[in-house]
Amino acid sequence: RFVDGSYEDAGTYTRLKQALGDALRPIHYLAIPPSSYGVVVQGLATAGCAGNARVIVREDAVLAGAPWFEGIMNCMQAGIEIDWQYAEGDLMKADSLVCTI
């Protein structure tokens, strides 16, 4: 389901949380510019939308920055567990599962 809104607006993430309802394992398919990942991931975490989520890669890519991602997620929720499906430097195919949070 599509939820319209601005990346910087906390209300966007509140509406997303409402749209997710009782979803236990949402998928956040971030088809957005990499420069927006930080603010969007923070918005998702603050609204309580990141727990038990799955992250999918949009296009073929090399996993780079997993330690940075883990650091950001741990700043938002201490002790968060991330189950990586790829190692740093691995080639990931489009639409494949990168990790679960």
C-alpha cells in the first residue's frame, strides 16, 4: 500500500504505521535516492515501523556500508539485531532480501 508524504514530515511515518496495522514483518522497499536513506530510516524507526522489517535491494548492487547501517540502527534502538543475507562486498541481485531487522 502506498502512503504519500514528505520524508521530513513525522506525520508521514505516523500514517505509514497506521497503514501497516498489525503487520508483523513489513517490507520497506526504498526506491529513493541514497541521500534520503538516513532521514527515512530514522523516520521509520521513530514511528515504530522498523522492527521485524525486511530490507530489499532495488537493483543489482554491491553491499557497502553494513557497519554504518548497523551503527545508525543501534543509535536508534540499542541492541537491535540485523540478520544479513550478504557479507560486506558481496554482489546482490535486484529485488533480493538484504537483511531483516
